[in-house]
Amino acid sequence: MSKVVVITSGKGGVGKTTTAASIAIGLAKQGHKTAVIDFDVGLRNLDLIMGVERRVVYDFVNVINGEATLKQALIRDKRADGLFILPASQTRDKESLTKEGVESVIEELKSEGFEFIVCDSPAGIEKGAYMAMYFADEAIVVTNPEVSSVRDSDRVLGLLQSKTRKAEQGDVVKEHLLIARYSPVRVDEGDMLSLEDILDILAIPMIGAIPESGSVLQASNRGIPVILDDKSQAGQAYSDVVARFLGETVPHRFLEVEKKGFLQRLFA
Amino acid sequence: MGLLSYFKKQKQNSALAAKERLQILIAHERNAHHPHAPDYLPNLKSELMSVIRKYIEVSEADVNVQYEEGHQCDVLELNIILPEKQD
């Protein structure tokens, strides 16, 4: 059984690609054959976040147009066995993604034995985002604790419930909320929406919260998805998300303000 | 109350303000984007507004028309926030 998972958000810059990269690596590291597809035609970035930007030869649109085979376009990840990356085209526009084309690529991946097909959605609610979510079985909606991000996520949830193949068949896309850039200190000070606030408003189950962390930027600088940085809180939080996605029960971490030690209090 | 706690209180208001604003906005938008909401909803609302205004001074924001789909039946909910009593 293969599962198609869309990483979406509506708003840009909230951490979709970071999340897609880390979750794809995490799933593959757990022994699941995984493909991650960049749907952001014209503004591809998954290749850069995953550090494979110099290995791109063919892309998603080439495969759809029959200019390359899927095998030629897939980039094999060297860090996680069984992980393949399908980059977006940098030169075409989003209209190149046709429903039939996307479906044929997804079906071919399924027949090749991929267990998870992770679709990294572009921002917005235009064609690219629509194509990324259309064939999804499950959705991870990435939200930041900030008003515009929460509003856009709600809009995207509405689309998941109406504009997907599952919805058209009277079925539902399983939704997960992932809160990124969470800062317990700022929540404690009262100037950031808390997890409870966001869950109250969006009313879908939370798969995890990623703490605001400098290691995310360091990871993207180096092209090494942050989940591989197992010393960072963000990396560990992503590992927890992957475990929960695979059905394990894992307690949430890093969501409370860290208690200051005696010395820290002395010098505060 | 010291100066510090004054600032703290200001900050506490910002997350609360965010939540309240979002709740109002999202309830409104969910209504508008409801996939099966009947087409007559906007007209119904504006006609209701004019009837209500004959009797009560209310603003657009004080009247909320919600459409919800149930299993057995659909629910049309009308919520009017009355102005505060003036002594």
C-alpha cells in the first residue's frame, strides 16, 4: 500500500519544504521506500534544502511531457536508503502540471513500490498547490503561530475537504497539523498564539510542533535536512513527527519554557 | 503595579487579540467558502439586515448568518448581537 502525503500551508515561508525534506528523510530512515516531489514549478527549492541541487538533470515536468523517464529524473539520496527526490522544473510555469500528468507519475511511483509519496506544495492556492493536494491520502498542514498563517491554513483545510480526489469521491483526506517556529518563551510572555489557541481555531489533530531554532537555518545553509541534526531540538521534534506519522505514540517535547538553572538565574 | 507588570499585561493582550480576531474572521470565512452553502445566503443576509435595522440599531458585524450541514438536516443559524442598553 502506498500513501500520498501532501505538505501544504497556503502561506509561504512557514516551513513546508523544510518539513517535506525532513519527513521524507525520516520515513526512508525508518525503512520505507519514499519519493519526495517538488510541486513548486518555477521556484524549485526542495533540491537546495536537500543538498542535491547540482545533481538535477531532468525534472517533474520533463517526465510529465515524456522528455525523460521517471527513473532518469529521480535523484537517489545518498544519506537515506530508499529515498528519491523528484525536482520541480525551474523554467516552466505551473500550468505544465496537468492532472493526468501528475496522476501518471504518482501511479508509476506506486507501481515501483514506493510506500510514501511526499508532495511538497508551493505556497498559495493556485494550480501547483491544487495539483500537490489533489491525489493526497493524508495532508500535513504546516502553520506558524501567527495570524496570517493560521488564517491561510484554515483556507487550505477547506480546499482539502472539497477540491481533492478523495473529497470528490465522498472520502476524506486525513489531516495533521504541524506547528513550526514555535517559541514557548514568547507564548509564556503572552505575545505568541499557543498550541491550544491554534488547535482551538483549526480543530484538527496536531502531529507535532517544531520549536523555533537556529539549527533549521544552519541545516538549509548546508543542504542537510534538519532531521539529520539529532542534537538540535528541531531535528528531534521532526523525528518525533515521523514516528507519530507511522502510528507510534510519542510524547511532545520542547513545548514548555526550559527551567533556568541556578547560575542562569544568577546572571539573568 | 510596577512598570514591568504593565508591559507584561500589554503583551498578554497581543496573543489574546490574535486569537479573538482569528476566531471571528475564520468563522466568517468558513461560512463564505462553505462548499455547499446555498447561493441565496448573501442576499438573505442583506435583506435580514434591512429588516432588523427597522427595529434595532445594529452594525453588519453584529449579525452573523451561519449555514451548517448536519446528518439529518441542515441548520441555518442567525446570531444578532444586540446593542448595549443605554441608561
